Amino acid sequence: MLKKLTNFIEKELSFIKGKKILLAVSGGIDSVVLVHLFHKLNYDISLAHCNFQLRGKESDLDEKWVQELGRQLKLKVYNIRFDTKKQSKEKKQSTQIVARNLRYKWFKEILKENKIDYIATAHHLDDNLETFLINLSRGMGLEGLTGIPKKNENIIRPLLSFSRSQILECAEKNNIHWREDASNKEIKYTRNKIRHKIIPVLKEINPNVLENFEKMTSYLEQTKEIVQDKIEEITPKIITIEEGLKKIKINELLKLSNTRAYLYFLLKEYNFTEWENVNALLTSQTGKIIYSKTHSLLKNRNFLILRELIPEVQGNQYYEVGLGIKKLSDQVTINIEKTDKNQVHIKNCILVNKNLVTFPMIIRKWQEGDFFYPTGMVGKKKVSKFFKDEKLSKFEKQETWLLCNNNNDIIWVVSMRQDRRFLITPKTNKDSILKISI
């Protein structure tokens, strides 16, 4: 079995030869066998162990055991301790989810700091079947039913095609020692219930259940690839990107045979969970908006507009600006300078009469009740009405800046319309012209 495992790794994972690899090691049989396999193949490896402090002294003994394994094999070992229970309470998530997130976040930090190419975990075929059954019970879609991927970006799982019994056989025949995790026998966790109560029954019904499961996941992966090809084909027809915002054309989407399914595949990576609400946006009134933990989705006339969540900018927050260059954020810089030119044809630039402004000027987002005197129009106009006439979406309104005089009179609805009270005229002295660009 050892030869079979090493041959498989050399053949299927030839792309990692000569790369630096971080092995996630718990001390259990699967991760220890993985360490010995990679060590035998002379890969450039180091070990990483997380102590989640969930099993008292047993957790500490696991940590010491992995450190000793690294010493025996002359491998570098990275260790970290997490107060998992405390973070679980603070984040109101299960300890399993919190532990997983902490684990992978730390792994990625190690990779970045030490220029390591890949993380290798010891998930095996039994783990994959357990994950499939968990996802099946939760009603997950195609992604959930394909199980654990063998490769996900820089995370690889070399043992995913091998069963727990095959890994055990390899360990026993090659005198490989490991630590037993007593918590694996407890059935208070969903995964352990499936491992000890359900899978034995499936194996009793069909002893080849693991082999058949691997075939099925292969078929589902092929189906997923076909679906992805179709999504890539239709995406350019349905989605446009304007000023960083992703806009989905509702009319084009409705022409497709299964609108709900296509909408799911177009948006699934943006962490939406309330899919009934997402679908309802298609027929909602303009202005309706829903949120995921990372993005917002707005119905705006004939479009659904997707935007990554950013901290809300309150109306009473503003910047004071004077002559020179000032950076307001990673996306916004304003430059106010003297000039003797009397014409400008740039969207993000205006000329004003210096004698009509007082410093420091203010740049801020709009507030209810704001009004100005737009160039090319008679009288004054509320900024909210101006936005409506310009058919700005809610997102676009949130992104629009106002440049104001020191007394808060609006000089410029930035990149859109200047206030005529501050325009230069043929009589304006060339020494009194300010150029403002943003």
C-alpha cells in the first residue's frame, strides 16, 4: 500500500515536485501517514499544527507529539494555539466552523511569510463521503454534492482517493505510529454520527459504496464543468461592468430557460443565502436592495447591480481641503491649484473663480435638503431631484461627492454638474482662476 500511495502522489501531483509544501498535521493516522509519504519522496516540507484547546491535556499532548515527529524527521514545525471556545461564543458560530476558519487563515499567513507554495491536508475518501452526506442533509446544490476538491487553488489533498482502511493498512505494515483522537468516537458531532451510525449501514448494504461514491463524484464534477462552460458563455451577454459595479441585465436574464438557476450560478460566489429574496428582486420596484455578508444587490430599473460592501459614509463626515493635493481614500484624490487657463474639457475637472470661494473648502457626500444652482439651468435644484433626473442608482448616489464652499454652498456635484455661482467669466482675472480636479 505504501508503494501504491507514493506512486499515486508522484503521478497525480507531479506539479508539486520542487515546490515548498506545508503539511497540516493533527497527529492522527491520516496526517501522520501523509508526512511519512512526503518525507519518503524527499519533498521540501514543513509541518503545521493547530492546538484548538478543545480537549484539555489531550490537545497539549497532540501538540507535543507533532513537535517530536518534526524533531525525529528533522522538519520545521509551526505551532499555534487558539482559544476556540471563546471565539465561537463571540462569533456565534460552531466550534467546528470557527476552528476551520482559524486554521486556514493561519496556514495562508505561514505560506505568505515563508514563501511556501502549497498546503497539503490529509482528507481521505471516507472524509469526502461524510462531507457529501452532510451537504445532502442540508439540501446543498451541485457544489456541495461534488464533495471536497482534490485541489483548490494552493490547497491540495493527496489522499482523497484512498479510504481510511487503506491508510490504516499502510500505517500498520510500515510501523508508522500515530495518536488516537478520543473525540472521534463521540457522536455529539454531526460528522461523527454519520461516520459511526450511517456509513457502516451503507457499507453493509453495498461493500463497494466508497468506490461507487468516488465514481459518482467524478460524474458530478464533469457535470459541473459543463455548467461552468455554459455560464461563461452567457455571462458577456448578461453582465456589464461600469465604474467597478457589476450590472446584470434583467431582460436578457429572463430570456433564459431557467432564470432562477442561472441567477444562482451568476451570484453564488458572493455569499448570498436567501435565494427567494434574490429571485424576488427581478420583479421588485426600483430601489429594493438585499445584502449578503460581503455584497449588496440592488434592483435599479432594468438591472440588478452588485457591489462589494463598504463602510457607510455618513452625511456629517467630510474633509476640509485647500490648495494642493489631498488623498481622501485609496480611490479619491483631489487637487486644487492656480492656473491661467480659461478652458477645460475634462470630466473630473472644473475651473472656478478664486475670489468667490473661501478656504478651507469642504468635500463630502450629499445630505437630504442639499440644493445648488446647476449650470445650464434657471433657478436652484435639490440634489436629490438632480440625482433622480440623472437616473442615478442608490449605489451611484452613495458614491457621488459634493465640493462645497466654506459656508457649505455647493460648488460642484463632482464629475456631473458645476454650480453656476462659482463659474469664471470673460471678466475673471487670469490670476483668479482655480483648477480643481478629482
